[in-house]
Amino acid sequence: MGLFSRFFSEFVDVIEWTDDSSNTMVSRFERYGNEIKYGATLVVRESQFAVFVNEGVVADVLGPGTYELETKNLPVLTTLQNWHHGFQSPFKAEVYFCNARRFTDLKWGTKHPLMLRDSEFGGLRIRAFGTYGVRITDALMFIREIVGTEGVFTTDEISSQLRNLITSRFATIIGSSNIPVLDMAANYDQLGEFLTTRIAPEFGEYGLELTRILVENISLPPKVSEALDKRTSMGMTGNLDRYLQYQTGASMEAAASNPSGGASDGVGMGIGLAMANQMSNQMSSAGQSATPPPLPGMELRVYHVVVDGEARGPYSVDLLEKQVAMGTLSFDTLVWSPGMSEWLAASAVSSLEGIWGDAAPTPPPVPSS
């Protein structure tokens, strides 16, 4: 910096910080030799803190507002040295601006699978990831514990530490929660709230507020996910036959995607045989499950009768017995039943012998030879 630039920077002294980045947490205001003129203007915007550091010691922390750097307006500056010399003062100070807005959409996730015991599947490995948000609430503590003497400090420089902290606590909480892995998706909100409450005090030790943790996904290893998908598919089919049909269809689809080559021919033959066997088994099962026909002579027969020259019925044998008892059915009444070639007298039908009781008809005489 030339002499004119140095003189100009001492003559016009407005100390402020504007930043259009989304991840800067702390920025040190750069001055030539860190020299600040008496009576300079300090502008601290909303969601900012300004931290004065004199000879390595924090002199004051200022919130939003505009300040004239004079001892009558800023009594704390009386602790600083040589302000009475004006802009030629050899006094040197540093001003750190802290961004107090909320930093959102910071990522966390497990680097390696976490082992846990599931009540349904036994030992499992899971992975999880999500987002969280933080903001600076204690600028002095944050600078002392985290920033140190860095001129610019971003979320990238602390996200690894915060992510490891979240992951470690998540492993402990999820391992002791006894939530079945299939029910975890229904508890993402509760897990996030519990993690926030559990970890917030540890973030406070850095001068940070943990605003929120979101659990976006808890996943199983690929092989376990594939096995679970097959189990779900079997559950959706309802029985083994339908599952075999599903598997056959999947094999056919795979074979169709590779129509050339002997391998696909073999697959096609295998599929054909499997489907033939399956259809044969189904037909056999259907035949076994069908109701067998009645035994010969045990059929439930019905009869039509001629009354007053009109055919009536059909009547069951039980109804014919009642008609015999009432006298409306006689030996000579013509009857017919499916399977008979003609109308016959009731007394001539052998299957009706039992309806006459003690009044059984006399069989017709045998012709003499």
C-alpha cells in the first residue's frame, strides 16, 4: 500500500462488513497495519456481532447498530492505548465480524454402517443421513474456542467436527431406542427432535445454537434391501404359486431383454418346462379339489306325475310318499323321470318300491310258457 492509500485509509474510516456468500461465519476487517482512527464509524448490521481485539485481548462485543469510536461514546475504549494521538496513533486493533444468521442445509451422515440389533431381523447394519442448522449465539466463545486468529472462517471448516458429533450421538440413540427398522420411517421427526435436544448442549460449548436436526433417510445395505424386496413381493403375491408365477414372469422379462445366444434359449426352455409343470400341478389340484359325482343308485331323482290328464312336478321321492299317504298317488298313476324312455305306472318303477309301505302293489303275473 502506497503513502497516499495509507493516508486515505486513515482519513476516511468506516468499519463494516457485507458478505454475499452463504457459508462465511466470521470475517476479520482488514486495515493497513490494523490501525483504526479515533472517531471512526463502526456499522454492525442485523444478524451480526463485532468483536474488538486489542493486543490479542478481546476488548468488547458489539451488537447491531452504528457506533462512533470515541471514548465518550464507547467507554470500553478507555482501556485501549494512545487514542488521544488521533489518526497518527500507533494503536492497533482487530475487528472480527460474526455472522449470527442461521446456517441451514448443512449435511450430516454416517461414513460407515452402524451395527444394531433389530427385534425382527436380528443383527443389521444401517446408514443414515440428513441435514441440520446452526447459528452463532456467543461470538466471544466461538472465536476463542473455534476461530482463533483466522481471518475468514466458513462452515466448511467446522462441519466435519459437527457432523462427527451428530453421527456419534445418533449411533448411541438409535442403538438404544429399540425401534424396529421397518418402523423407523414413521419416527424420523421424533428422532430428529430427540437428537436436537440431546446434542444442543454440546454445540453450546462452542458458542453455537443447534437449531434443528432432520433425519432424511435410514437405509439398509443393498443385499439386505434386495432380500427385503423379495420378501415384500412374496407378501404381495399372497401364496407360493403366485410367487412362482411372479418369478417366472421376471425370468421371461430377463430373457426377452437378451434374445440372442444359446443361454437365452436354455432359459426359454427352462421357463417353458416350469410353466408346463406349474399348469399341470394346478390342473391336478383343481381335479382333486372338485366334488366327486354321487354313487350309482344314490342320485337324487325327481319324478313327474300325470294328474287329471296333466303332467305335474317334478316331485322328490319324499313328496311322492306323502302323496301315497294322502291317496293322491296310486299304483296306476303314470310317472316319468329323467333317464326313462317312456311314462310308466308308478307300481312298475323299481326305484319307487319303497314308497308304498305295507300296501305294496302285486307284481304283474309272469306269463306262462
